[in-house]
Amino acid sequence: MIIDFHTHIFPPWVPEERDHLAKQDPCFGALYSNHAARIATGDDLIRSMDEDGIDVSVALNIGWSSQELCARTNDYLLDVASHHPKRVVAFCAVQPSEPESAVREIERCARGGAKGIGELRPDAQGYTLADETIAPVIEAAMALKLVILPHISEPMGHMYPGKGVVRPEQAYEFAMRYPAAHLVCAHWGGGLPFYALMPEVRRALANVYFDTAASHYLYSREVFPTVGKLVGTEKMLLGSDFPLIRQSRAVAEVEQAQLSEDEKAAVVGGNAARLLGIGGTE
């Protein structure tokens, strides 16, 4: 089974309102104000999956600044997942800076079949992963056994649209505060696994996973065996960041990595199936 843990889709009205939304919303503007940035719908995702041999995709939302935009786009993700229940898993957006309405939205989305919340964008949404104000949101997600997926970026290296300033230390602090949370750090956690050479960091990452989204834009292929040695290949999840990157290219990155065949199978699907509780796994 091949599971792409990091894709993005939007309802058809979003590209139609692109310019207005780019001015209205900081996260959307950073990512999509440039019309060269592709925006995909659910139909686009299913077509890509069929072409590239992907069995299941996790469809993520983005870090909208308002709960209203979160809810409107969540409705679409939940609808796509309901029409493709064996192929699409919805992760929904919330605005944690409005904790009461965010908790209600998390509960609503969980009833609708969502398996997680994300992609959280703390810097664009006006909070940090260490803020006390977001505790009710995280506790609600944990109580509902939802996966929590924030965008994490590298503290150095080249700039790119949407890189942001959510650094590995925020993810580390979050993992320390919520050790029981199922945390998936996007984009290799901004390099957080490399700090697992420190024993206290390795202990804190016991329940933390890392997706490989946009990997070839960020790291050489040695990242796969290196992270595997530091935190274990069982913590690695295939992610493409579709439609930014073709899904087959993300799979090829894993297939060409210096990993065993069993490790490759775990990264491209086995680990995600276990985390999401699909495909007969627990």
C-alpha cells in the first residue's frame, strides 16, 4: 500500500477567488498569490493518484486566519473523503487562536470522519506551538485521537514561498508538553531529527513522526538513511506536497534511497497505515 501523507486540495471556488483570498489571508497569500502556484481540487488529486499508483492520500487543509474559512474548506475536504472513503483521508483546519470555536470545529470534523488537524501554520495564524492558549485545542484533538500536523521549516538555508518561521525548537517544545500526542512534523520537521543525537531530544521524539514533503527541494537523498539511523524508519512518512510535486516523484525518492526493501515499504505506506488505523493495521 502506498500512502501519500501530505497533499493539499481546495474547493473549486478557491481558485476563482484566488486574488481576493491572497489579500485577505496571510497563509493563503504567502502560498498562492503567485498564479504559477498550482491549486488542486479533489478531482485533480484522484486523477493524480490513479496515474501515479497511490492507494491513499491524506488531504490537508492550510492555516487559514479565520475559523469561517477553515470551516468552509473543511466541508469540502470531508465531502471528498466521504465520496472516496478508501482513498482520501481528510485533515481539517482550525484557528487555534480562537480556542472555543476551534474545539467545536475539531469535534464537528471528527464526527464527519476527519483523522487529523493540519497543516497548522502557527506563524501565519498568530500563535506558537508552545502557547498556553492553544492547549484546549490540542487536548480536544488528543481526546478524539486525531493526528496533529504542523508545518515546520528549516532554521537556515534558502528561502521559498511559505517557508515561515516555525522552527524545530517549537516542535520539540510541543513534543515535551504533549508526549501522548500523535505529532507529524511536516517537511522532515525542519531538521529536528538531526537533534536526536542529543539523548533528551531522542526521548522527546518517541511519539513524533516526520513526513518527507518537498524533500528533494530541501535535502539530498542521504536524508532518508540518516534520519532512519537517528530516529528510526518507522517514524518516516511519505509525503509529496501535491500539487507542488508530482506524487510519483516523491515515491521515486524513497525507492532510490539507501534503505532496505522492508524499510522502503514502511516509509511509503506501512507506517502511515499503522498511524491512521487503516488497511487492517492497528
